[in-house]
Amino acid sequence: MKKADIDPFYARLAEHSPEPKTELEYINSFTLLVAVVLSAQATDVGVNKATPALFAKASTPEEMAALGEAKLRRTIKTIGLYNTKAKNIIALSRMLIEHHDSEVPRDRALLESLPGVGRKTANVVLNVAFGEETIAIDTHIFRVSNRTGLAPGKTPLEVEKGLVKRTPPKWKRHAHHWLILHGRYTCKARKPLCETCVVVDLCRFKGKTTA
């Protein structure tokens, strides 16, 4: 994608969705962190079906640690990899209590030191909970960045660095969500809805389904 096309690309996505937000349901920064950990290799819809009951029981690190791994597993058993995720969530809850005064840290390195938290999860928490201009790379953003030519890359980190470099400052705060929503609902993996796409003329995808 030409550099001159990037600003109008984001401007159109912004016009279509002025205040984009995560579709994960959460109460506070801790429940956001838990929801994002649960969303790994799972859909937001699937996570949202399990978390209301979970967060009614445990919305703080202390309550989650008290809930225990066995009860947590039963509560999130509809989510993929629930055994590993339950183990990590209990462990990260205890780490937050013991090392961070039960607060979710506003620091990438500290977030990534928590069990089950990688770069993508840390970026989501920093962006959604703290307003940082981070861009988390999921399958949707990776696809959109490569397909449109916005920020091509062979790895998530390469795409992330490309997006951070190419995205104008005024769009960085919400870029993450605009790209996710575009990939989820318009620029779909198997059959992109090019005929309804607001940036179709700026996109460099050779397999467009419309002229």
C-alpha cells in the first residue's frame, strides 16, 4: 500500500466505526487480562459465554486465587485449552497478589512475566486498560496487514513493527481494534466481502471479488 493511502485507509475505518472497542466482556483491568488469556486460540464469543459466571465469582486476583484451579476449570470448560488456561490464571493471580499489590502492571515486561501472557496479550491489556498506543497482532490483523499491503510481514512481530512504523500517530490509539473488526467482519479469511469494503480501492489484494 502506498504511504499516501494509509491515512485515508484509517480515516474510512474510523468513519465506519468512530469508537471501536474490544468485544471481550470485562469489569476491570484484571478481568480484562483474564479474558484475553482465555481468548488465546478461542473466539471472543466463546469466551464471553463463560466469563459472566466466572467474573460473578471472581473479579479480583484474591477472589480468583480463592476460587482455585479445579473450580476455575469447571467454569471455563467450554473454552479450548481450559486446563492450561486455568493453571495459568491461578498462577498469574497469585503473582499479582505477591508481587504487584494485586494490580495489573502497566509495563510490557512485567505483564509478559505473568504465566500465560505473551506479547499479544500484553499489547491488548496495555491498549485497552491503559490507553497505550500498542497494536496486538492476532490472525485478523496479520491477514489484513498482509492482504491489503498495509504492513506486510512473515511473522506477527514483523507485522507489528510495520504497523507501528506506518500508522500515523493520530490513528494508533484505535488501530488495533479497527483492523481486528475489519478482518473479523469484512476482510474475512476465506471469502472477503470486497463488495461492501470501505477501503477496497486502497487495498492491494490481487484476489478482490469486485472491481
